[in-house]
Amino acid sequence: MSSYVTANSDTLITVFGGSGFLGRHVVRALAKRGYRIRVGVRRPELAGHLQPLGKVGQIHAVQANLRFPASVEAATRNAGIMVNLVGILAGSGAQTFDAVHAKGAAAVAQAAAAADARLVHVSAIGADPESASAYARSKAAGEAAVREASPTSVIMRPSVVFGPEDNFTNRFASMARLMPVLPLIGGGATRMQPVYVEDVACAIADAVDGAAKPGATYELGGPEVLSLREIFEIVLAMTDRARTLAPLPFGLARLNALALQFAPAPFTLTRDQVTLLKSDNVVSDAAKAAGLTLEGLGITPDSIEAVAPQYLWRFRPQGQFQRKSA
């Protein structure tokens, strides 16, 4: 065992939200670097899939809910570093944007400050206190709470994240399997910079290692800026599906969302998600100039074209061994 890994094994990290899509990749990245990991989740009995990601005893799930600061404090006991990955795409019951993204982030940051622990907080590109989107406003409020309680914390703002278990490319591919016509909200002109989940996990692990600038806000995007229409076209090509792409005005999309917010996946759509699509989701020029990007951390990001075929093959009409159309 290298001295690097041996030194890391002395450090306990608490990862909040470590059982989700991004979380499992972050936990695996940290486990590979030898850290001991405590994963704070609402339902630890459903986090057993994390155990094989590390060595025996290296990863341990505990109950923690960001809406209850006492559980956050208990989960951070003796931890030298904390990572907050908790986020929701739609509110439900007590799990509102404000409760999770704003007050929850404040609880984690305050616990980190009290424990004199370093914090890596994951937010999102588009976080804006003046946004028309409740999601974006709550993300900005969370960042402000983190800066107030723990000024040296590193904030990571990823663009739309894709990967094997995502709710992005898999969702579009699932819709294409079930629908002959796919709606392009706002005409599909919204620009995004999809970023591979493993690249985001690596950036977070680098920040845990101390490679990121204290107090900085990083914006994480992939190598390509693509419109929503282009992303649909890429997914259709990978899954060998021929579908009609029909522009859907924002106003009509918001009207449809009144019903679709209650629809099952992959058809779920909220009015706030429609509002989010009115703004581009790309890395800013300021972040690029300051080197506060994946490239600034020495990470060369992977594209959708390079990665997604490895997991989207299951959406082809005849599956993995289907011969691609000419």
C-alpha cells in the first residue's frame, strides 16, 4: 500500500447524499484514494450498494437528514472533511427546495465550521438569487449560506450530469422507446454543457485532496456545448431510433406540466423545470479565465459521444447486438 493511501486512511470523510447518482461515483472515487467514508443518508438500509465500492469497513452508511441539524451534527462527528451532494429536482412534502438546498446546506456548513472541517459543497450552474426558477434560487441561497458559515469551502457547480444511472440521457432514450414524437421545449434551443459523472466525481475528490483553491467556486462542464435538440439527436442516433422532434413553446409546456408533474417517469415534468430550460446551462467565461473548471483541475472531460453508447445500447430495438443502421 502506498504512503499516499495510508495517509488518507487516517482521514474520515462524511458524504451527505452519497447513495444517489452522483454520490455513488464520489464515494467510489474517494474509496479508491484510501479515505474512510461515512455516508449520511435518509434511508441507510437502502444504501447497501455502496459497500462493494471500498474495502471491508471502509464505507459506512448512517442516518442523516439535512432538515434536522442534530442528525447532521451526529453524522459529522470526528470527520475532518465533509462533502454535501444532496439535491432534488422536484419538491415533495417537507422535501422542498428551500428545506434541502438552502436550509440543508446551511446546516451542513454550520456543522463543518463547528467541527473545523473542510467542506466541498455541490451546487449547480445556473444558481442565481434573481432567477425565476425556485430551484436556481434555492441553490444560490445554499451557496450564500455556505459562504457565510464556512468561507473557505469549495463550491462545485456542475452542468447537466450524464452517466449510466442518470435521469438525463436515459430519460430521453426511454421516451424515444415509448413515443413516436418527442417534444422540444422552447424549440430545443437551450444550450447545455453535459458533463460526465466520473469527471465530476474526480473533481470533487481532487478538492477533498486539497487540489482546489479554498473559497473558490468551480464550474464543471463537458467538452461540448450542445443545444437540447442536438442532445436529442445524439441520443436517437445512439439508440437507433427514428423519431419526430416537435417544438413545444414554453407557455404550452408550462400548461402541460400542470398534469405531467404527477406523471410517472420518464414523463414527469414540472413548471419549474420548464422555467429552468429558458436559461442556458454552460460554463461562464469568467470561470474559464480564472481556471475554475475541470481543465483548471487538470481533468480532461469526456463527451456524451465517447461514453453514452456504453450504457444506452439497452434502448436499441434489439438491444446490445443490434447492427447499427447505415
